[in-house]
Amino acid sequence: MTSTRAQQSTALPQEVSRGVRDTWWYVGAVVLGGVLCVLAALNQPFNQNELKQIGPYGSNDLSTITSGTRQPPLDPLLGSLVQHLLGEGQLRQRLVPVLAGIGTLVVMALLLRKLGLGLSGAFALWTMATAPLLVRYSAYTRPYALPLFLSVLFVYAGQRWLDDRRKWWLAVACLAATGLPLSRVPEPTIFLATTAATVTAMAWRGRLVWSLAWPLAAIPLAALATVGYPMYRSLAGQSENIWDPSISGVIDRFPTGVEEIYNGLLPLLAEWMPWWPFTLLVVIAAFVVPAARRRLLQWWFVWPLLAAPVVFVLAYHFMNPFPFDIRPYRPRMAMFFVPGIGLMVAALAATVAEATAWPGRVRVGVGAFLAAVLVGQLPGTASVLLENEAADFEQAAYVLTHDLPPDAIVLYDTASRIGRWHQPFTAKARYMDDKPFVAQMSTLPSKANRVPKDGPVYLLFLDSECAFSVVCDEPPAPWDGQVDGWRIAKRFDKFTLYESDRPLIGRAGAITALRDFADSLGPDYGALETFAAAALLKLQGRPAEGQRLIHQLYAEASPELEARIKRNAEADGLDPFA
């Protein structure tokens, strides 16, 4: 008897000590993830979409705040509240997604601890905390981190309800479910619907108790009916229809969708997970290894967390009526894969830790693959912290205001084909006033009278990789960046500033500059410069010369390109003589 009690008393402190050590590994993962998210928020420049998102936040009108972003209202309201309380700033205006990203790690830590996964759960959390997708888009001022946080909060609250049967956990689940469609529509809708279906199926098969399961099925359905559907209808009325669920449309787009998944989606995921073969092997092993598969299938929340990004990917590629070169699948949408992959890592790691009957080499081999998943994503994480994903217009504003005379005329463009969206010059909205004057090619043909009559002329070109996307991930244009009569004055971030070899002043100098760059870019990429030069010639009282310039543009273009230029010129009002 005494010996048994002594063994029990010895074992208890050992268990407590191990639990304390495990806790510190969880805490370390959360702290590291939080630091990485904050650093990303401080280092990454705002892109066009983020600036558009935060534009209405300074308003005192709730309607302006919630309707100005074409997003569900929760994220804009929280962002506006933070801005009114703390003011503007790189981190302050990204505080909502940063806190949501950190909150996701905290809730996942609590969930993995609650599941009794010990160090295996801590390892999975470290994998999540250093995931490039989570780090980058927890520092992105649009509603991606917030709905992800609400999803895992619902999961944790639901699991606590099943374990503890305390009704206040149902209240937390209800709040999270209600907030999900108020933060974003596509993935939350799939998550809530899959949750209701999964819980119902597991209860039907006797794996969950009906009396405990039905609230977890009813809450998501109620949230979808009372909040999700009205929110979808409201947003559908504000924006263009990006979904075509018709059977004929899906069939027509199926070959193109499959091709885009293979040529676009898979390389994109591989870019964000540099050692992707190891990640893929771990994902496969989590379902192939019987013990890991059984563990995953015991968790009711695995399928909802996996279904949200997977179903969205399929819907995006087979129900999206827009060409993928105009509206491709973006990595920010893949952020929703992170919790699901984290759970697979946790299940496989726990299986390896408990598989004492496995041969030693097998355990070491699987453990090495798991470690490779963590180590292999670190180059991507470092890239998020060290490399700008978007053009830094704050730096552009600094160069223009400090390196150029105040009366300078800066003609801004990027090498992008006619008809494509050209990345606008967004520095004026946030980082500089009206001097020096900056003219944007996409609007200059209709605003030629705004060009000053005096002042030296410069040209600022944004890299073609950033041409028609808010992030700089497009294929480069077939242009070498060399222009006769011009030299590179400064190259910084993703911009090139040109100055002329001879004095070019005022509107006459701007006409010469535009013609020089139109000749270098060619008729497709330089059409905007040609129309802008023609508009200035007309303003200078030289309309015949302007018309000859446009006729020359069409003469140099192929018949197909000529038709496309004319079509876009008519649609956008580019031709000053039309």
C-alpha cells in the first residue's frame, strides 16, 4: 500500500511538470506568431485594396463606413472604431486583423490543449504560428483574419460545450456564428453549412449525443438564415455578379478551371510553402495512417475547417465567369487552409509520439517529414517580413517630394496593355499633397488641362509585375525599360524614375515625353501615352497633329489590336477627337 501511494505521489508531480513544460511551448508559439504578425504589419506597405478598405474609416457616418467597402459591416466597423480611438498609422490601422490573427493562435492553443495533444499540439501550433499565409494576412486590412478567428472560436466553444455542458459556451458559439457572415460571406457560409451537416451526421451515427449535438447544428443554420442570407442579398445588390452556378456554365468552364488549378493554384500554394512536397506528404499521411485518420475523424470540426477553403477553391474555379488572368485566385483566400493543415500535423505528430510499436526508423522518418513542414516554410515567412508584396507608394511619395523640384511634372504609368486596369498612383491620398504634380496615364487623356504650363518633366514607371494587380506577382511585360533620350534618375522599391537628357518643360515637354515613351512601349502598351499626347496637342491648338498621332497608332497595330484599342478608347473616353 505504501509503495503504491509513493508511486502515485511521484507520478503526479511528473505529470504536472510535463504539463507545465507543454504550456510554455504553447505560449512560445503564440508569442512568436504575435511578434511575426506585428512585424509584417509594420513592414508591408498598404496595397490598393487596403487603402480602399480603410478609406471610409475616418467618417462619422455609419452608412458611409459600412457601405464604402462593399464588405460585410463587422470588419469596417471595428476598423473604424480603432481608427477613431487610436488614429491613423501602419500598425493601428491593421490592428483588427493583427489581433484576430493572434486570437486565432490563442484559441487554437486552447483547443489543442483541450484535446490532450501535449507537445504534439504545441508543434502543430508552431507550424501555424510561422505559416507565411497566416503571418501575412493577419497583417492585411481586409476581412480574412477576422472570419478565420471567428471560425476557430466557434469550434472551441462548441468543443467546450460538448465536454463541459455549460450553456455559456453555447452563447459564445452563437456570437461567433452570428459574427461570421457579418465579417465575410463565402468561406463562413460554407463553414456554417458544413458544421450543421457534420454534427447532424455524427449524431445520427451515434458518435455524438443528440441532446448535445442539436444546438451545434441549429446555431449555424439560424445564423445562415437570419444573417447570412440577408447579407448575401445585400452585397449581391452592391457588386457585380461573380458567380454563375448554372450547370451549363460549370460544364463550359470545367476544362479552363482544371487548367487554372494546375497552372495557377498549385504553383501559388507551392510559392507560399517552399518545401511543399513535405507538406503534401504529411497531409496524405494524416489520412493514410490509420491511427492519425481515426483521430481526425473523431474531431467533428475537421470537416468544416477543411470544407470552407476547399469548396471555395472549387466554386471559384468552376463558377467564376471572369477570365482568370483578370481575376485569379489570390493567396489571401488560401489563409483558410491553415487551421485544417495544422490539425493534420497535430494528428500525425500525436500518432508518431504514441506509436511505440513502430520501428524506430519509421518514427524518425515521419518525424523528419513533420519537422520539414515547419522548417520548410520559414523561407516564405522571412520573405513576408523582408520583401514588399505590393508597391510602396509611401516611399514613392518621399522620393518625389524630396528629390524633385516642387514645380516638377511627373507622368506616371506602368507597362500594361490597353484595356487592363492600371495600378493607380495612391500616394496622394495618404502620403503627399499636390506638389509635385503627378498625372496618371489612365486618366490624363480626359484631364489634359490639369497639366501645368511650366515645370520640368519626369516619368515615373511602376514595375509591370504590379501593373494590373494590387500585388506585384504578374508576369513582366515585354519591355526592356530603355527609352531613347531618357536616363534612369533613380530606381527604388518597384519604381523607376526617368529624367530627360534634354530640357523638357511644361505641356510641350510633356507631349515630347509621352511620345518618346509611346514609341518605346509600342501600340499595345503605349496606347494611353499616345491618347494623352493627342489630348495635350489638341489643348495646345494643334489638333491636326494630335489626330495624325492617333492614326499612326492604329496604323502600327494589328487589325485585332486596332479593334481592341478602339473598343477601349470608346468605353473609357480616351480619344480626345471622338
